[in-house]
Amino acid sequence: GLLLLLLTGAGPLLAWRKTSFQSLKGNFTFPLIVALVAGGIMYAEGVRHLYAWMTLFLSVFVLVCILGEFWKGARTRMRTAKENFVLALYNLTMRNTRRYGGYIVHIGIVLLFVGFAGQAFKTDTKGLMQEGDLLTVKNYMIRVDGLTTGDTPNYEYTRALLTVTKNGQAFTTMHPEKRFYKASQQPTSYVAIHPTLSEDLYVVLAGLDPDTGKAIIQVFVNPLVMWVWIGGLVTLLGTLLALVPSRVEREMAEMR
């Protein structure tokens, strides 16, 4: 996976049978410097998991490589066509949708890998809780404000009412639920999820402890999950752009 990630940035910049040391130096020196600086900052901030660090390091390297291609192409159009940066970037992309749509797909892949790397830092905890009890995980504190039970024609349920603080500040309320469906005689947990760009907070009501009657609360902090979804969306958009006929192809078709 790490090799594939590297190739998404390096591959498009390696000219077929024309790659030289000078071209490698010109294409990769700046991205490598930026990635090394970012890698040093991440290490200083406590990112010590080897594969996660390598993934984030390569993600920065690849992203700078790809964005550099957009930057160089747009700068060239700004000089030759006298366009502003936004218009130059748009016309550059539309004149070669396959190439630049492919670059956008590669950006999407980078974002997917960033999301994957976050799983190296996931945290979880579990506790038996009743009203008023507190449970701490990472920088979150979860307080049980109540446990309610109910009965509907389809299922019976137990619901936990939770207040969550983060770094000592009010954050959100969550309501995980455990249901027992009468027709299928099957229990189901409905997970309470609070997603953010940095991490997702999952809270599960696993059930009630038969000995104490307390709720079994499980909490999971999963970093960077949102970037998997964003990466998937960017990959889809890049694919759709690559399928659009480029302006050059349309001009050639009109000439015929």
C-alpha cells in the first residue's frame, strides 16, 4: 500500500524512457523537503507509529507533487494566455481532462490513506454506568444523564441519555440505544456517532449488566475517519472529470 501511495505521486512525473537524474532532482526536491519538514513536525507532535508516520509522510510528498503539476501548468498559462490564476487553472484542466482528472483521483487516494493512517491512533474504553456516572476516554468525558426503557409494537428498547464534554467544554449530547425486535427475536445496537474532520466519537450501549443492572457503555475515538469519506468523494469527482471529453478532443472532432 505504501509503495502504491508513493507511485501515485512519483509515477505521473516520471517521463517514459526519458527520466534522468536532473529531472528527478527538479521534480522531487521541493516535495521531499516539504514532506521531511512535515514528518519532523509530526514526530515532534507524538506521531511515533512507524507505518502511520510513513503514510502521512508519503501523503504530504504525493500531495505536493500533484499540486505542483497544477501550479506549474497554471503559471505557464498565466504567462502565455494572460489569464488570472483561477481561469488558467480551469482552462488547463478542461484542455486535458484525462490527465488532470487522473491527478484529482490521486489526491483522493492520498486522502483515503490519511484516513487509514488515523486507525493507528484509535482509542476505546468500556464501563458499567448508571445515572450520574462519568467515563473518561482521551480528552472526552461522558456523563450518564438517564436511562430510559420503552416498548413499541415492533421492538423493546433501552436508551442512554449522555452529555459529552471535550477538554472541559460542552461538546454534544448522544443517545445510543439497544433494541430487541419481537418478530425476529434479535437484539440490535444503534450506535451514537459524532463525526468531525479530526476524529469520530462512537458510543455504544451494549446492554445492561445482569448482576448490577447498570448500562454497559463502550466508547471509541476513531481519528481521521471523515477523510476516508472525503477521499472517496474526491476520487469519484476526479473519475467523472476524466470521463469528460477534453477541449482538445472536442476541437479535433469539430475539425473532422
